[in-house]
Amino acid sequence: MFSISKERVISGYLPLTHKSARLLTLVTWVPAIAIVAGAILAAVGAVTVMSSPNSTVGGILLLAGLIPVVVGGIAILVARPFIGPQGRVIDNGAVVELSRVSTAFVSAVNAVHGAD
């Protein structure tokens, strides 16, 4: 999954369809919101447990807060890299090979550059 090689990183704008943009937004922000909300819930649970050590509600809040933090973190680390277009630099940066792009995008690029 992770490689230690001489891969170059290039950033830039890539036009996305509305569906792809919505999916990327969803996959990025839902886990992030779950992590923040879970952290807040866990903090409330921790404060409740510290103020009253025999508090069952505090323990439940703490556990209910930690679960979304863990699940959201796993979702960001595992799911996010597999959603949306990706690319790799080849030929010393002269060419960027894209993968997981729309067929309409491929057709448009081929039409512009005259490739078959």
C-alpha cells in the first residue's frame, strides 16, 4: 500500500463529474464529522466519569464517543484512497497516467489530443 520509491507528486485541478465530486466529498467529510463528534462525545463522557467514578452514563458516553472516532479514522485511512481518480507520473514528469476516471473524460482527452 505504501511505497518508498522515487515517485513524484504532482498536484493540480482535475475536472470531476458532479457524481464523483459528491462521492469524494461524502467519503471525506462524513468520517471527519464522525471523528469530531465522537471526540466531543468521548470528552463529555470522560468528564462525567472523572466527576462521578461510578457513573454508568459517563462510561457509555465515553465508549459511544470512541467508537465513531475509531471507525471514522479507519474509513479515512482505508476507504478514501480507493475512491476517486488517481494518477502516477511517468517519463520524468512529461506524462501523468490517470486511473479511475470517467469514460467521458477519456473520450474528451482523446478527442482533444487526436489519440485513438
